[in-house]
Amino acid sequence: MSFSIGVQPPIAHYLGMIDYLLGRHDDANHWWGGAMAMHQRFESQLLVAQTNAAWAGLLADRGTGDDRERARAMATDTLTATTSGGYGYIERDARRVLGRLS
């Protein structure tokens, strides 16, 4: 008998993704805030990085000065975490956000 353990983001992360894709940015922002609180309680570097990258994309798309600065900080934090954690696909997402902010 073998067992495996996997870690998946809470449903709030996925609801944020859906709202982001539907253009409901305020709702996505709300969902990702809840997801991030859970990820931080779990102390999961992977989940924090995953939500940070997605959330940074939303903030970059909203395009206000404060949102863009917050997106830049979140994407930069994500790069630091993903480089040390080996999360290449999340690193790619963070680099895309930073590219859009240039």
C-alpha cells in the first residue's frame, strides 16, 4: 500500500482565477486575499508564491499606480521564493508580470 500527499490551493485561489478571467477584478482581489491568508497560516512557500504570481498579474492589469507598484513587489517576492524553491512554472509567471510592468 502506498500513500501520497499533495498540496492544492484552497478553492478561494481558483475562484479568484475565475473572477480574474471574467474581468471581475474586485471579486478576484477579494478571493486571493482570503487564499493568501490561508497559505500564510499553512506556512506554504509554494502556495504563497502561486497566489502572489496570479494576484500580481491582476494588479498589473488594473493598471493604477499603486496597483502596479504592489504588483511589482509581489512579483519580485515571488521570484525570490521560486528561485530558492525550484518552482519554475511560477517563476515564469512572475517574470511575465514584471515584463508587463516594464
